[in-house]
Amino acid sequence: MRYARYLLPALLATLPCAAFAEAQTYRFDPVHSQVVFNVDHNGYSRSFGRLRVKEGTIRFDPDNWAASSVDATIDLSSVDMGDASWDKAVRGSSLLDASRSPTARFVSDSVEKSGDSEGIAHGKLTLRGVTVPLDIPFWVNRIGRTIYGLHTVAGFSGRVTLDRKAYGMTSNLNSIGTDVTVWLEIEAIRGGETRSTSDKETSDAPAQ
């Protein structure tokens, strides 16, 4: 019995490290995160726009994707269509209605692993005050330290198609398509720091 007090620590030491792994929290880096969308313009072309990620968190466990989650807020007033008049029209009440509902928010209910580096975030998107279930297919690009060792960064990409009518955007049906394709290019920093690394990385970069 005198050896019993040493037995439990020895047994715990032999267990796989993964047994103690848990989801890490990452905060969106707004500078290095992009939300790009496009929509048909009367059959002539597809117009592209861009939106800014305002804030949000990702919890991700590479060993247990079911323990992962995402909560992202998008700044609708930031919409950039490449033309000031077009920006104003898209922000207006008949489309994004950014003055009444200045943000959109996606919150996951669950995360499913569908491949080696691919998954689906099942959740709900609230846009223009309307909440609709939405599944976002995504893949993990990379998780690791930055080249200057400043932060641990998780990078993800995703793509999903929305029906704008489901969120009450029913105007201009004869000239603007109803299916909106959205691309997500996301970087998030582990440990709660939301400031972009751009300035620090630039200042630390070796002279050329």
C-alpha cells in the first residue's frame, strides 16, 4: 500500500495527451478576415461586394470537432460594391437595411466533421432581423504560430449560397438575382487578442 500514492500519477502519465485536449478559443482578426459575396446582375454579370467582420469567436478542437463552435458578427454598413452609389443602394431599406439592422450574426448550433480537413457549421443566421437556419461548409487551412512567433492563428475558408428572399429582400427581382454566393476567408487569433498583427509584423520584418 505504501506505493499506492505513486500509482495514480504514474497511470495518468501513460494516458494519451489527447484525452486532456479541449477546444481553444480564437477571436476573429478583422483585418485578415474577408467576407466576399456576389449576385447576378440581370444576366449580364455577377456583381461582387465585400463586408467586414466586426467581431466574433471560434472555439475549435482539432481532435473533437463536435466540441467546436462559432459566433460571428458582420458589419452591414461596411458593404463595399466598388461604387458609392451602389454601396448606398445595397445598404438601403430594400436590401441590407443597415440603418435598421446594422449587423448580421451567425451562431452555430453544432459543428460536424465531414472530411480530413472539412466540416459543416450548422447554425442560424440573423439578417435584417430575420433568423434562418444555415449550414456553412468550411475547411481548415492551417493552425500554427505566425512567422514571427507573435500569435497562434487558425485559418478557415468557407462557401455558402443564401436565398435573399428568405431574409425579406424581395425587391428588384427582375434585375438582381435571388441567390447570393458568399465566400469566407477567416483568420482568428488564439488567446483573446483581437488586434491585427499587421503593424507588429511589419515593424519586426527584416530589412530587405
